Amino acid sequence: MKMKTTTMLIALAMGATTAFAQKGVEDGSRFGHGQDSLNCLKNISIYTEYVKTNNFKDAYEPWKAVFTEAPLAQMTTYVNGAKILRNLIATEKDGAKQKQYFEELLKVHDQRIQYLDGLNTLVKSKSTRGDILATKAHDFYSFMALNPDINTAYAIFKEAVELEQQNLPYYVMQEFADVSGQKIKSDEAHKEQFIQDYITIAGYANEAYKGATKEKAKEQYKMAKDNIDAHFINSGVATCENLQEIYAPKVEENKANIEYLKSVITVMQKLGCKESEAYFAASEYAHAIEPTAATAFGCGAMYYKKGDINKSIEYFDNAIELETDLEQKSDYCYTAAQVLFANKQLSKARQYARKAIEYNETKGDPYILIAQMYANSPNWGNEPALNKCTYFAAIDKLQKAKSVDPSVAEKANELISSYSRHTPKDEDLFFIGIKKGDTVTIGGWIGETTTVR
């Protein structure tokens, strides 16, 4: 079938010949004309057979002739060309030859982009500039020892990320995080951009993970997420002190720049630096310009630090109202519950914890917080044995936390072990007419029914 196709192409080329030979690169045709077109088709046939048998050394010269003389001949010119050159780089012992092959490999990607529109007319599965750049970035990264130009590598990765976003291969995502981190070594000013790069690529990896339909792809993007986090942590930049140092002066310089302020708020929220002055300042300036859930939350955190709990909760309520993402809305409710719990407003704290559960039923932390509230309020009546039954109600919440969110199991089990030591003894309950399996209602503000163990 392959020979038949090649014969047809040769016939087509001969039918279109003129009296003079001419290469495709010269006249914009697929194979050229006259003898040049015949030479092109012959070289395609030769190098293709060599590639099939992994004889990349002998495939090189006929492939290069096609690549140089007929850039529009086939999309496979570029796919096979990259395969040939990667192999030659890996097996070549001479450093100068390796560098030559490496430069040619980069040129394969550049020329493919140059002729992309025409090449896409030849195939059903179209390529994009972004996916070609992603492959080029990966090749640059793989052979960076041959050209340790971190700025060039970063520029290629950056454009690929901007174009492909969550559609990037998992390995390109983690390589971008590594390259951006390496750039700091030669450019201290890159720290701020590196933080933004981390937030961006971590977000795309998470989107890709959530959108993956095959288990293998899910595992790969999960691995990419872990590696991206590792690159960030190992960079030495991932501290709130560093973020404060980087952002504090720039927030003041950009206090009327809403886009910049938003980016600072996003970064510091994601990295858990919500106690930093730069975060408070950015939130307050941004909230005055364009109130959002994130800016309201930042103001709430600021007033909490200042000790104004009522004002803090007012802003948290504003954040909850403005937020549209249910998971984030749940997080805001949980934070408000923590603030109120810390200030011994237990009944109100439970209201917010229950809202957090309502917005995100798979999160165990709000249940744990309610359990801690109950364990801090065991003295609601005059009967000591009944008071100790409060710990059964707390354990109920901890068991629920584990059932909906396995990630909190360790913490929940520690508290269950601790609270179990405070539950009433059988003989104490016997004297007030209660035994295992009976239900009791916990009084006071708790008002919940639990079962005696």
C-alpha cells in the first residue's frame, strides 16, 4: 500500500513537471518540480524505511534533504525529523556534532511553525503553534546541557504555557516550574514572576487533573502537581516573609492598579500568607476600587488581626455573599467559624461551620471544628455523668468527618482517642438509669441527641 502511494505521488509529480527542475522551498510547492520533485519523493521513501527499522543514522541525510528542499512535503517530515535528531544527539560521542544536531532539532520545530498553515491542510489532526512550542520546550529542557541558556528555555516554555494552558502535557508543566525556578539563580528580580508562574502552572495542572477521563492521565497530572509543588518549595521563595518583602513596596506603588492588587491577593491566599501586612494592604486598596469576595476576605482577616471581631465577621459575610464558587464559599465560612470559636462565640461559630458543610459536603474540617466546640462545652448541667456524654456528641462529629473526608482521618482519630478518655463510666450512668445504647440529649447551646457507647 505504501509503495502504491509513493508511486502515485511520483506520477503526480511527473505530471506536473516543467522543463526545468525546481525545489519546493523555491516555488512553494509540496515536492518541487521536475527532477527535484522526483529526488524529493525518492528521499521520502528512503528515510521513511530507515526510520521504520530505527536506523536513524542512515535516515539522516535523505531526511535532511527533504526537510531543506521541500518544507511543505509532509507533516511527518517534522515528526520523523525530531525522532531522528533526538536519537543522534543521544548516541553521538562528539560534542560538536551533538550541538549541531541540537540546533537542527530546534530548527525542526521553528520551521514546522513557519509552514504550519500549509502543513495543516495535509492532515486531519491539526497542530497548533502552542503544542509545537511545548514539544520544542521539552526538547530544549531534555538537552539543556548542550545549550544551558536558561533565558531562552524560559521564553519558549512561557509562550507554550500561555498558548496551551491546561492542555499542556504533564511533563512540560513540571519542566516549566523547574526552569522558572532555575532562572532565579541568575536573575533575583525573577522571584516575583516565579511565584506567579507557580500559581499559574499549578492551576493548569489541577484543571488538567480534574478534567482527565483516563486513570493513567489522572496519575500523570497528579504527579505533575506534586513535582510543581516540590520545585516551588525547594526554590526557597515559598515563605510568607519573602512574599512580604517582595510585595510590600509594590503594593504601595500599585495601590490604584486593581489588576496588580488582585494578583497579589490571589498569590498570598493560595500560599497561606493571609497574616501578612502586604496582603491586608492589597485587600483594602482593592476592596475600595472593586469589591470582590477575595478583597472582602482580606479585609476580614486584617480586622481580625487588629482585634475587631465584629468588623472581621462583617467582611467575612460580605466575602461569602460575593463568592460564587461553592468550595471557596465553604472555606470562607470555615474561617469565620474558626474566628468565632477562638473568641468563644460557640453557638455562632457552629452556624458558620454548618454553612461550610452545606457548601462543601466532602470537607471534614468543619465537623472537626464542631467536635472541638462540643468538647470545650461539657458542663451544661448539674449531673456530671450526663455532662460527660457531651464527648459522645463530639465523637459523632469526628466519625462523620472521617466518613466524608478520609484526608482528616488521622486528626479525627487522635481527637477520638483523647475524647474517649473523658466519656462517662458505665457505673456512673447506671446510677442515673442510663446504659449503653440509650440516647441522651445534650443540653445548653449544643442541643443534640447522641447515643451512649
